[in-house]
Amino acid sequence: MGRQEHGGNADKAAKKFGFAPQDMLDLSTGISPLPYPAPDIPAAA
């Protein structure tokens, strides 16, 4: 499988900050408008 393209200009950021693109940790899924469903947290917690 080939390398997946990233819409956030990961290659440009890696070049700007001086590291290899494969060393980046992609956290883009952490800002999804559709979060993972979680149960309500009790007030006593």
C-alpha cells in the first residue's frame, strides 16, 4: 500500500520544522465533529 496523502500539508510542516513526515503523529481524528460516543459521567465522579 502506498503512502496516504494528508490534507493538512504534513509534508510542508515536516520540512518547515525539520523532521521526517513519517515521524509525525496524526491527531487530526481528535478534532472530528462526530466524537466517539461516551456514557454520561456521574456528578459524584
